[in-house]
Amino acid sequence: MESTARNAWELGFELVLVEDICSAHDKAQHDGSFQHIFPRLGRVRHSAQVLAALAG
């Protein structure tokens, strides 16, 4: 997931990274990515926030 997000960011995509529907090898890796890396690449949200925004 992390390399895909980095590549998308490098290509100029505006990212929304949905924390509770992504997975990682373990909890520490997941938490580290969402606390330190993903906020630099885009907007970190939860699925309920994304669904509410889409329902508009």
C-alpha cells in the first residue's frame, strides 16, 4: 500500500487514504504508515467520513 500511495502522489494524484479499510503486515507497520507517512501524501480519513462525503 505504501509504495502505491507514494507512486500515486509522485504522479500528482490527490490522495484520500482510508485507514480502516487498509491493511499491513502488522499493526505497528499500519500505525506507522498512517501516523507518519500517509499524512504527508494526502488526506487520511475513516470509511464513515468518506461515505458521508460521497452522500453529500
